[in-house]
Amino acid sequence: MARALLLLPLVGLHTLAFGLLGIAAGLVGPRRAQAVARAWGRSLLALLGVTVELRGQPAPGAAVYACNHVNALDIPILFGWLPADFRVIFKRSLALVPFVGWFLTAAGHLSIDRRNAFQARRSLERAAACLRAGTSVAAFPEGTRRGSRGLGRFKRGTFVLALEAQVPVVPVSLCGVQRRLPRGLLSFDPGPVRLCLHQPVPTAGRSVEQGEALAGEVHARVARGLEEA
């Protein structure tokens, strides 16, 4: 706990500095902002003593990366180590968080309000347009952090998006993350994590009515990756 108490102010200052830089970069263009986010994720994890092992390859073109959602470390792991040009789908409430939310908005990431069906649909349409333009999308189809509760059910919206855009879904298993934060930030424990990219699941020729089945197929691959870690 003593180490965590010492690190928390440094993490805050680190994120503040990169958040300001990222907002400025986002005004120039999303690729500049992506580079800042990658530097933020990698340097933050290095500061925390977290090492990342990347396994697997990204899809050759635009894809939906469907990740399990464990805790607060998921975001810097993805930004720092996912080897793709992507935009992340995040809860609209996060857009109000100083610096982090402002950066996500300025960098063109995609907020979604699941409580408002109309707004959620418009957000998914923007994400589909992003995919058709050649930029990947990363999403947490469980919808919330799971912590120690294990892998939750995948909601179909992420997979309907992939089916509408006719791009593959890459199942992503974030392994060992719960061990690093077993009981929140004050229980932080340095060590390794693993980012596993599984074989893409094709969507060509499949209809949006198969969203639930696709969600189950991707869920099974993510679960298998977590079990094998």
C-alpha cells in the first residue's frame, strides 16, 4: 500500500501532462493523438512496473477488437500495445472526466450512452463509418469493468456494428490484469500482463440477425484465452 500511495500522485501528474498534450495533438489530427496515447500507455505502465507481453497479430485491415474489461489498467494496455490504428468506444459519462475525457473527445474516440437508444444508435453509426473509412474500433462488449467477477456476457451491439460494417472481429484476451490490481488502486502489485490477439472472426456474408451468435462465438474465444493464460 505504501508504494501505491507514493505512485498515485505521480500517476495523476503523468496523466495530466499527457492529457494536455493529447488534447493539443487531437486538434492537429487523430494520428498525432494516437501517438500521444501510445506514449502515455507505455510510459504509465513502465512507471507502475507493469510489463506487457503481446501475443498474436492484428487484422490486416479495419476490424472490431472485442476485449474483456477487467479494471483501470485495460485502457493504458490497449493504447500502449494494441498494434493498430483504432478508436475506442467509451461510456459517455467518461467524457466529463477532466483531461482523460477531454482527450478522448478531442482525439475522435467514440462515446456511447447506452441509456438512450437513439443516441446509442447514432454512436454505433459513427463507429461503422469509422470502420468503413479504414480505422479499427476497440470495444468492451461486457459494458462494464468486471474485476474479480470473471468474464461477463457480451452484449450484441459491438457485434451488430461489425456485421453492419462487414469487418472481422478480433477477440482480445487481457490476461493477468486482475493480479496487478486485485482490490483497487491501493492494492497495486507490479508484474507482467498479457495482451492476446486471437484469430479474426469473419463477418462477410453474415447478417445483423446473427449478432447474438457472433457475440457468443467471440466470447468463447476470449474465455479460452483467459483459461490458457
